[in-house]
Amino acid sequence: MNLPATFRFYAGLNEHLPPSFRMRTLSVSLRGRVSIRQTTDSLGIPSDAIDLILVNGDPVDPAYAVQPGDRVSIYPKFETFDISILRRH
């Protein structure tokens, strides 16, 4: 029995998903060899918006072929703000 893979998109990446897919874990049935990039492209997530992909807690490349039962977590580009000039010393 093939287990579906699960995908979770975080923060601003949800803006690219249909409303019914936002802020929830998606179950994806696999048919053949499918990469994470193929899956994100089919969902309308721009590649340049993705900063980090974890599969079962380990970082992977977008070309990683998703396996049955994988837990895929996809994070947007992280932004940092320099607030040093605003700190009180």
C-alpha cells in the first residue's frame, strides 16, 4: 500500500495556494517519480519564493523525488531586519 506524501507550506507561501489548501497539511498521492519542484510548480508556488525544504526533518534539494510517506515542509525566503540602530543601549 502506498502512503501519500504530505506537504505543508509556511507563511507567505500560502498566498500562492488556493484558499482551501492554505494553512493546512496537504496529502498528495504519488504517481510515478515526482520531484518537489514539479509539485510546487503544479501548485503555483514560484521557485524563487522558496528558501528551505525539509523532508522528514532533513534539508533537501527541490529536485528530490518524493517518496510515499514523506513529510515535506516548505518555507519561504527568510527576511532579516537590522534593528541595531533602534536598540537602546
